[in-house]
Amino acid sequence: MKRYSAFAIAREAARYHTGWERAWRAPEPKAKYDVIIIGAGGHGLATAYYLGKNFGVTNVAILEKGWLGGGNTGRNTTIIRSNYLQDPSAAIYEKSRSLYETMSQDLNYNVMFSPRGVIMLAQTQHEIRGYQRTAHANALQGVQTQFIGPEKVKELVPIININGPRYPVLGGLWQARGGTARHDAVAWGYARACSDMGMDVIQQCEVTGVRRDGNKVVGVDTSKGAIDCNKLGVVVAGHSGHVADMAGFRLPIESVALQALVSEPIKPCMDVVVMANTVHGYMSQSDKGEMVIGGGTDGYNNYTQRGSFHHIEETVRALIETFPMISRLKMLRQWGGIVDVTGDRSPILSKTPVEGMFMNCGWGTGGFKAIPGSGWAMAELIAKGHSPLTDEFSMNRFRAGKFIDESVAAGVAH
């Protein structure tokens, strides 16, 4: 596959851009693969990519029932951070954040990583204590964060109102090396690299059944026919429980809608990401000038990709108090995704009761930031049967009561 470069752009401009290749192939499925990955979102594609790059496993198919990156990967607010309280969480998220820094060079694809910094606002005394605790934990974990006062918050975000009547800004947890990336580009870059290694990215191919020989997985049934495999990775976010049911076991997760919206574009006014967990809203400004706004999950289980109106109202009302200037903006578009949430708000990266089948799910509302770290860890788990990054995220932790409770760190699992 030809490399992208400034010289390639100049060459194609001279011939009216008629020489560009397809970014990835569109093959028909083979009869058998060494590994099948269900789900061509960011996590699934990253898993396939690191299987090839780190372990030389390239006889891989990535199956997607819709279009590549059409699930949560293309529907999130693109926040990247690693300032988590618990050691296992900080390890995998920091691995992910560090991989984002070099992703454009590694994939030869511009994912528009922007290390603009992330502030998590402290708007209650409880949050001050919680974020100071997290800052101390991060120092021990080697994650660069610091707790800053309201004056520093105002300096970093001039448009913020730190004297809100209900929730004044009392400080914040600041991670200068956090930021954002272009969500679609992450999926496209991984897909292009996987295809270049000889892997098959097969879209419009819905998995309808998981085939077993005794207690070992041997393949899947799909809308394009039966496909055999030696190992099966399941990375389907809100539909994880459904695929687990096909294989004959249950997962401790629930699916809910999470929604976001963007405003009409305006001139640059905010160059960091701000998360306000007390009022449950977060905001950044895109390269096009839109204010990218997210909130919390719906209060009931569902599989919609819309979300409920009252949640938009609650989120925007809270953010207007903290950022009064956005009260005059019009909403440009709104969307939702189906997120899978565990009881302790931490993911599952695990072997399953079915030999040769592996689950990657439960990322809840914070899956985008974990894509490269998740793929790195899941690839190691599939290839070697063990990864130090996944040890604590086994599904058996719920049986043993060894929870990784990140809700105590942030109040939410973003």
C-alpha cells in the first residue's frame, strides 16, 4: 500500500487525484481464519492491528454488521485522558494515551491527536478531596497530573464562570498531556493498516451465532455464511451481552444510551477540554469551531442511538451556568451511542467460559480514550493467553468481589 505523504498529495494533485488507492480492501470472507474479531470499531480494529504488529498474527478477519466505525467509535466526544484512581485503570489508560501520541506516525494516517489538556472541575468539597487523592495516586503511578486552584482554571479557560450560584469552581484535576483525537480517523487508520497486513475487514456481515465443539469455539455463523476460526474476540460494546448469549454464558453488564451534541461553529474561545462531573457535563471545541458537548447516560436500559431529550436539557442547563456565553448558541446536531456498563464502571478484558473465546467490553462512557491500550492488551491476551494489563479486568472479579470501582474516582466512568 502506498504511503501517505506531502509528496503523495502533490503527485495526486498534478493528476487530478485519480491515482488514490482504496484505503482498505473489501474482500469476501474465507472459510477459516486463525482469529476472528467481531466488531470493526476502534477497539476491535486496534486488537487486530496489534495482533499483527506485535505477534505476527495476520490471518485475521474483522467482522462488522454495519459499517466500519459506525458504532460508538464514531459517536463519542473524543476525550483522551489517563488520570484514573485505581492502579489497573491508570496502567491501561496511560498505555493508551502514550500510544495516541505516536499513532499518526505508527499508522501513517493523521488521527489529529491534540494534546490540549483536560480539566476535571472540582465544584464541591467532596470533589476537592477526591481529586487531590487521585493526583497523589497518579504521582505514584507515573501519570502526570496536578490539582490546580480556581484562579489557574480561569487562566486556562477564560470563558468559564468560577462563581456559579449553585456550583462554584473550587479547583480542578489538570492533565496537561490529555486531549482529543479525530474518532473516525482512528478507526480508518487502523483499518487501513490491518488491510495492508493482509487482514480482511468485512462490513455488512452480521454474526448470527457462535459455533462450539464441546466447550471450544470453532467458528461463527454470519449473514455471509459460516466462518471457522481457532480463536474468537468479541468487541461489540452495547451488544456484548447478546453475543455472549449466543455462546451460552451471561455477562454482568447492562446497555444504555449515551448522547452528545455539537453547537453551531464559532470563533476559537476554548482550547482545553473541561469536564464537570457534579453537574454531569463536559465540553471542548472542535477544529471547525463547534462546541462538542456530552452528558450522562439515560436512566434506563435501551438500545437506541438517539438518547432522550430531557438529558440534553439537563446537560445544557448545567453547562450554561458554568459557561454563560454558550446560552446564545444553537444546537447543530445531536446523536447517541449504545454503551455497555458494568457494576464497578470498569471494563472486562477476559477469557470466557468458552475455550478460545475472549471478551472486550464494559468500557461504559469512556471507551474512546482506551482504544489503543485496549487493543494492545487484548491482542496480547488472545495471542499469549495472558497480559499484565488485563489481569485485574477478568470477568471472574465479579464472582470474587475484586471490584475496580472507578466511580469513586470521578463520580462517573468517563
